[in-house]
Amino acid sequence: MIYELRVYNCLPGRLPALIRRFENDTLKLWDKHGIEQAGFWTTLIGESNNDLTYMIRWASMADRETRWNAFVADPEWIAAKNASEADGPILANVASQFLAPTKFSRPA
């Protein structure tokens, strides 16, 4: 099992649009493609209150490659993304890291 930590830094005022996109579209499409989220967070105190941070569980890097590529190529995702950006772009930056649990990590 590996975890992908992703941080989406939104353009000013666009975090609500990103959250709506996840709530209304993205998570349903993740279910369709077998993508398992491990949690989502907004920044309460920190550098930017325009950030959405989340983690995804993957069985392996190969699993990630297969499922993520299918998701981003899905016409439903492309339509949802385009609709959510009708008022302009949402993201200023995306950062991603892949994490391996230590032997003393508690299972989720």
C-alpha cells in the first residue's frame, strides 16, 4: 500500500468551486474507477487558506498509473472539469508526493 499526498493551491476565491467539484463529481468518478480516498483537509492555520489537501490509497504505483490514467481520460471527468472552470481556472498549483507507511504505522 502506498499513499499519494496531493495539495491543490487554488486561485483566490476559487476553493469553494474546487470543493463543489469534488463533492458533486470527482468522488463519484473515483468510485467508478476504484480510486480510494484516505481523507480531505482544508488549511485552518498555515501558509495558505486557499489549499485543499488530500490523500489517496493505492495498492502500488502500477495500480495508481492504471486507475488515474483511466480517470483523467474519462469523458465524464473532462466534462465535469470543464463545467467547473466555466468561470475561469480553479488551480494555481498542484503538488504531489508518494508515501510509504512505516512498519509502525497504524492501518487506516
